[in-house]
Amino acid sequence: MIAVIGAGLMGAATAWQLARRGHEVTLIEAYDIGHKHGSSHGSSRIFRRAYNDPFYVRLTGQAHEQWRELEEDGSTPLLRTTGGLDMGEERDPKAIAELLAAAGVPHELLRPETAAERWPHIRVTGPVLYHPDAGVVDADETVAVCVRRAIEHGAEALIGTRVTGIDVQEGEKVLLRTDDGHEIVADTVVIAAGAWLPELELPVPLPPLRVTQQQVFHFRQRDLSVRWPTLVWDETLHLYGLPSGSDGGPLPAMKLAEHDRGTPTTARTRDRVVDPSSRQRVSGFVRDRLPGLDPDPVAEATCLYTTTPDDDFILDRHGPFVIVSPCSGHGAKFAPLIGALAADLATGRADPHPRFRMDRAG
């Protein structure tokens, strides 16, 4: 039996992948499905192919295939294509365009005046990379579909149940104790605990992990008929933007946030208070560079990042444990693929990729 601890995006996707392959699975989640205590809630996450690393460009293509498989299996649309823009002095759109060309990913490298004509609601000052395959993933719906389909494929789900003890027994079976008195014996345990991972007492040598509280802001569109692309903008501020979905309220809005400048915290001690300096910076950016948006946010929220020193993920096996932490603020787009890779590790079908090993250099 394979136990999966954590039913956020990665744990839910892993349980779905394992269950649909016919494995005996128990999914354990400390809160309700779709809770807002971690990193997997909300109606909008960016899906994009534009990375300045060919390794991740390749993974995004594999992830896209897995999203379509999940949508078909769950009979639910999850990934909405909007197209995406990358720009800013520190973003180097030309270098990313070369990587996309090498991978056969459709894209256009646009002069600023051409981009300004196409997107007059965005104040463009430099070259822009456009790639049409970018889009928006509904995180809440993804978690719900993965859990539902995992159960329908035969998985057991213990919801509102917290793991309080993890003991390796003879023969490397693992005994899990829970706060409601359950004792679960598993052959393999997949730990997808998100920001709680650094706090767990595990017989596994974890690399350094930094947990930060981030904030996101939603800005109303001035013209409700405009279809906005996703945005990645690296200049003085390192920002991302995407259509808000239901998180921004009943009218069309854009979600914007700083990718960096989070406040160090832990999953248990976060205060959920939005940093007013971040609100001021992001609103100022909207006022200066996104004239198609009202610069006063209509909604805001906090979430958690869990970050590795090199921003690569953790996806590794140590004895009977599979550690799953696709994190560092860019993992959500890979969720169904991560589920497949974690399922491969849990069942012995594959070895960890060197870049995702816990003992990698750096």
C-alpha cells in the first residue's frame, strides 16, 4: 500500500496517478480539500512554456500533455489558454525565444511598438516574447478533480486527518499514526506536505528549505471585454500576472504579485497579513505600466512559497519515502506531471532525476 501525505496540488495529483494505475492508495490530508492554509488554493496559476532553461522548457511540454489527460479523465476543463508575454530588462526575451525555437515551441519575438499595438492596455518599453501556449490553471478545481478521480479509481481518502507520527518498521514498512487514532501501515509513503515539509520529523536528510509568506493582488479591468495574456515582467520589480478567475470577484480582473520579497515564516506561524509595502509597489507598477487596469486592488490574499537554494524541485526517494516538493514559486504548472513522476518513484519504475535529488550540489 502507498500512503500519500498531503492533498494539495502535488499530493492530489500523485494519488490520482497512482490510483488510476491500479495501486492501493491512502491519501491523508490534515485540512479540508481546497483549504487555504498552504500553497495550492485559488482559481489562477500560470501555465507557460517560456523558461530560460531548456530542461524546464521540455518539462512544460510533458506537463501540457498530462494536463490534457487529467482533463479527459476528470471530464473537467482545467487549463485555459490565453497566450503569455515575457518582458523586462532582466528577462532577456531574445534568449528565451532561442530556447523555445530549439524546442519547437511556437512563439514570436516582438519589437516594443508592435507589442504596444497588439496590447494597447500594456505600456511596453522593450522587446516582448509572446508564446500562444501560455494560460491559466484553476488550482482549486485541479485539486478537487484529482481527489475525486483518485477515489473513483479506488483510493481511500482520510480528510481532516493529521499525521502525528512516522515510524519505520522492520522490513522498511512505515507506520503512520494520526490525530484521530488511525494507525496505517504502508510499504511506501509519498510526502507532499508543502510548507509543512521542513517541520516534519522525518528520517530523511532534507536540503535547506525556505518558507515565505507571499501576497497577491487583483486589479479590475477597465475594459471588461479585453482578453489579457499572462505576464512575466523582470525589471526593478520581478512580477507575474494572469487573469484572476473567481478570486478577483465577479468582474474580469488580473492577479499580480511579486515573485520575490516574501516574508520568512513557517506554515504554523504565518500571520496572513498582507505586506502594505508590496501592495504599494505592485499598485504603483499597475499605475505606471498597465493602464488597462484600475490601480486600486479589489481583492488580495497571502499564500506560502517553499523554496530550495537553486529553485529546482525536490522529487526523490529515500528508503520507503518519496519526498515531493515542486516548489520555489513555479511548480503548480507541472502538477499532473509531478504526480506521474512521483508515482514512478513510489512504484520503482524510475530513478530520481539528478536535478531533483535531495543530495544534489548547490
